[in-house]
Amino acid sequence: MDENNVQGAIDGFRALKARGWNVSVPNKNEVIQYLDNTDRIIDLVGACNTVVNDDGVLIGYNADGSG
């Protein structure tokens, strides 16, 4: 994702009904504001690297520690 157009990228993924995608630096922090839900680890570390589209609901995860 282009850090200057994260919302546009999110809108595109929604429109394509993409099931999920990964987020890389430098967008791991900015993407959070466009998600519908996040797991508790994101609340602790403030970074999202995985997004799952669950029937239009975007849920953010951080798998850096468990990965």
C-alpha cells in the first residue's frame, strides 16, 4: 500500500472482496484506523500486519510475535 493512499487501498480491497492481505512497514500503524475490529495484541503493540475480510468486516491482527 502507498502510505499516502491507505484508505484508497482498503476501499479497493473491500470492492474486490479480497479475503485477506498483509500489511508492511510503513503502513502497519496507519491501517488500523480503517479497520472495523482489531485483536487485543494490536491494542498492545499498535501495529497491524494482517487483515482478514470476514463478509465485509475488516479485522486486523498482528502475527509478528507468533509468526
